[in-house]
Amino acid sequence: MTTNLYFWIGFHVFILIMLALDLGLFNKHAHKVSLKEALTMSAIWISLALLFNLLVYFEFGKERAMEFLTGYVIEYSLSVDNIFVFILIFSFFAVDERYQHKVLFWGILGALVMRGIFIFAGVALINRFHWIVIIFGGFLLFTGVRMLFQKETNPDPDKNPVIRFFRKFLPVTDSVHSDRLFITRNRKLYATPLFLVLLIIESSDLIFAVDSIPAILAISHHTLIVYTSNIFAILGLRSLYFAIAGIMNFFRYLKTGLAFVLSFVGLKMLASFFKFDIPISWSLFIIISILAVSIVASILISDKKIIEK
């Protein structure tokens, strides 16, 4: 699969334009993102991803288009787990809803860079050392099983190594200053608590990338497919956060579904080492079915509890 240099340039120009419009036009002023606005932006990002998927179909064929769609579904669904952690972080620091979008914007901008490095390195490793799929597959299977039994805990900034390292070099103010990440006092630079929140979100996403990148590498080893599907999923994360933050209790079994998705992808990667490849169409069907069952179960069981009350 050969990709024209202009294709790469065009993709990144498009992403930069969308990010500039997001921060410079649609969210120029700090405000609370409404559910309607979040759903609208989510629909826009999903539509853009599907349009790009259509472009992949005409440019590279059906097989690559299926790989992109499957990878996008995996990454987008796994990003829900990020959202649960983001909610805990914002709650712990009592971040005003008006400032959450800006923090997520810069957090996801940093995530794009980190994911890009991880993806290019991961693809290069698998193409050069195919046996590494055993390590990735085993890690995903272990992560999926661990996720089934892991309890949600509040993040403790004092135990975050990134925060402890940062505080050695720059003082932090006791209170927030609007949506500013840094301020100056007596010609001395200070970070605000909002910047600490950004650092925790960045370090959290780095941990999530360790899980999600191997997951998509189980679907495709083509750099363009892995990279672009991941980027579209990450870009839609902010709007998805605001869309489900207020109704997260209705998705109580989604985390269980994500655990099964990771376990399945891990098994798929392990099977590929032994020349047993599960077709992409079947992988997509299985993943969507797992997610659908977990969402339906969450809604039905929640409704039952509400009726009992």
C-alpha cells in the first residue's frame, strides 16, 4: 500500500484547519458546552471520519476501508474509558465546566503527537519483528481481563510522577485564574491548577495509548490506516466527553464491553501469529455486537432500577 506524499500533507492540513476552527471560531470564548452542541459536534466528527473512510475505499480498496472502519470503531469505543477518567479528574479538581473544553483541546493536541510517535514505532516494529505480535496480543488480553475486575479510583495528583517532577521546576498557584494555564507575578512565571489538570490528562492518555495502539495494530499494519483512524477517534473525543458526561450512569456495563473488546483483539493478534487470521468483516461485526450488547444491557438494567425506585 503506497501513499502519495500529497495525501499525507492534505490530511494534516485538513486536521489543522478543523482544530483552528474549533478553538478559534466555535469555542473562542470559554463557555459550558451544552448537550445539543456536544451531540452536533460528535455527529460532525463521525461524519468526517466516514467520509474519509469513503475516500480510503476509492483510493485503496475495500479491504483497507474495512480496516479503517474497524480501527476507528475500536479506538472510538476505547476512548470512552478515557472519558470516565477525565470526569474523575475534573471532579477531583472541581474544574469549572466553562474551562473543561480548553483543557481537553490542548490535552488532545498533545495526544495527537504522542499517538503519532507510538503508531509509527509500533508499525515499524511489527513489520520488522513479526513475533512482537505475541507480546502485544498477550498484553491486550491481560489488559482486558484486568479491566473486568479493576475498580474505578480517584486520581491522586500527589502520586502522579509527572506532577511531582513538574513542581520541582515551576511553582503552582493556589487557585485558578479564569481559563489561563500560566500567569506571571512579580515577573515570575506560575502555573495554575488548570495546567496541572492538563498534565494529568496528558499522562493518563499516554497510559491509554499503551492499550489502544496495540489494539488497532491487530487490525492493520498499514501506517496510514492505523494513524488516520486513531486521529479521527481522538479528535472526536472532546465532543463525545461532553455528550456522555452527564449521562454516564446509563453506560454502567460499557466498561465491561470494552474489556471484552480488548480481550478479543488480543486473541485475534495472537491467532495471527499462528497464521489464523479472522476476517476484518467478522472482527467488525463481533466488536460492534459486544458494544451494542453492553449499551443495551446498561440501559435496560438502569431503567429497571428506576422503575423499582
